[in-house]
Amino acid sequence: MPKKPELFDWMVGIRRKIHENPELGYEEFETSKLIRAELDKMGIPYRHPIAVTGVVGFIGSGQPPFVSLRADMDALPIQETVEWEHKSKIAGKMHACGHDSHVAMLLGAAKMLQERQHELKGTVILIFQPAEEGGGGGKKMVEAGVLENVDAIFGIHVSSDFPIGVVASRPGTVLAASGRFEAEIRGKGGHAAIPQHAIDPIIAASNVIVSLQLLVSREADPLDSQVVTVGKFQGGDAFNVIPDAVTIAGTFRAFSKESFNQLKRRIEEVIVTQATVQRCNATVDFMERDNPFYPAVVNDKVLHEYFVKVASDMLGTQNVRDCQPIMGAEDFAFFAEAIPGYFYWVGMKDESKGKLEGLHSPDFRVNEDVLPYGAALHASVAMRYLLEHHLESTFPKPSSHDEL
């Protein structure tokens, strides 16, 4: 744990600056600028721009092994309702998922690692990525080659479900694969009093939504967790008019690739055929161009054992917990799909500071006491990984990171 109060205060200041000026996916220009300015002050070289606003820094020898630490930068289109000195200054935008704290933690780790760079037995790659919240920024970072020659990657997320000083994760699948869909169901508008002269898309859409729920309750193995949720239903502007069309949209989740692909296929079939039964036409858009499907986050089993060892040494075995997989999604999945990866939660619950709301809430708050835990975990995980693997590396020389 970093004991210096000035380091804690510095991380808090970073986090609050970012919190006051939230930026959505691929718009994180000021956040990226702040990160680069801090890396410049520390003397840490970096590459930019990657995937529009992304930044990749390098600490260490420039030689293998290479281990990566990742933080996400983007905010959410949510109006903050928490009244405090550093409330979001941008209407309709808020850091409601803790990404501001993730950036502060990784910069804190960078400062700690840079102070001990001559002790590093390899190279730490710092990844600051854009557009985690649906834009697939992690996918674009991987496609840009940021993981070339990298052995392993670690990601962190704050959690109000676990107490301060506790970390939690598990080997194998920890977060679900996720996709979106939107469908337009078209009928024929008319007067509500003479429905026989119209073709009602609201009835068709209602039947579609009920039928979609059967995909999980009647077609999926009860032991294979899946979700289909319709969260948007738009149609009609008047109480006495049957509209021409209705739009519905939702999300679907599964832990396995096979189940995910099956859900996708059946969602389209159900929407189109149920609309046809009601004499309507339907088109389905999975919106993959702007919102790529997220794979499941699968933690490497060897990295799990390694992380438990490092975290136990730092926090005590009683503060390293197993957690159940959840149906949330994270684009850290793209990194962990490309190379061995490990994603974990760091707790920030403290009853003495009041109840903390869950992620994506307009009332979401971060207990800033979590910042030194995250920074220290990042730094320790990276340093010990390099120490244990520097003799095992088989990467050719010179490396692609020899700009160091």
C-alpha cells in the first residue's frame, strides 16, 4: 500500500478533475490530454493516439517479459444527481461506472512503478482505453496491436458490493458476452375505433416481447445462464390512433459463445415470425458496427492463482474472495480473448461513509479510499509478474517496444 499522503491526495485530485469533466466514448480528448500530461511529468514514454483517444505508456527495460495494466476512460450519458463540490460540470454526462477512479489508480501505479523502474525485470505496458461503455474501445486497441508481445494483462474495477480492502474474482468466466438488438415492426396505421381497417404493430410487438422471454425460460438449459431483456418500446403519439410502426430494443447475454450465437439467431427468428403472424413486417438490427458484441470475460486459471498469491500477501488471505459470475459485460473481454487476462473487483464499501449506489446509477459515488488499494495492486501485480517471468520469456529481440 502506498503510505505517502501526497500520493493519495494526488490521485484524488486526478480523479476529481476527470469526474468534473466526463467525456463519452471516443470523445475522451481532455481526459487523454490529462493522462499524457501526467505521464510527461513522470518521464514515461507513450504512444498516442490509438483508437482515437487511447494512450499506451511504457515503463521498464523495454525488453521482455511484457505485462499490461489497463484502465478505461469514458463516462456515461447520465445526469448526475449527487450534490458535491466536484459534481459533473457537463449536463447529461457522468462518470457513473468508476472509470475516473480507474484512470487515477493506473496513474498512481505508474508513479510507483516509475520510481522503481530500474528494479523492473521487463516492461510494464499501461493501457488507457476509450469507449468501454458499448463502443468496443478495447477491440480497437487490440486491433491496433497494443498487445503485441505482451504475456498477460490485468484489469480492475471498483465495486460497492465488497468492503474496502477486499478484492474478489474467480477463474474462468466472470462476466457475460453481450449484444444489442433493435427491431422495427411495421403494420398499418388507423383509427383506434376501427381496428379492422388497420394492422396493429403494438399488438405484434407485445407478442414479440412475450415470445422473446420464452427463449430463456423454455429453450435454454436452466443451468446455462442467459438473459434477454427488452428495455425500449416506442410506438404511437396519440391515445386513439393505431401507429404505423413500433420500435423495440434490448440486450441479450450468455456465458458461452455457443449459447450467445444461439440467442442471436433465435431473437431474429422470433421477431420476424411473430410479426408475420400478426400481419406485420419486421427488420432486426444488431448494431454491430457501432456497438460490437462483447465476448465473455474469461479469467486465465494460472493468472488467478498468481493474483490470489499477490493479493493475499498484500491484503491477507481473508480479504481475497471468490465471487460468482455476473451477467454484466466488459470490453476487457477483447484483451483477455487475445492473450491471458485477469479481471478483478476492488471493494470500496464502508458503512461509516453511507450506502454506495450500484454502477450506472445517477447517485453513484466512489469511496476515494479505494484509490491506493487499486494503485498498489496494479503495481504489485506487474512488478512480481515481471520478476517471476523474466527468465521464462522467449520473445525474440529486438522487441517491438524497443523505442524505450
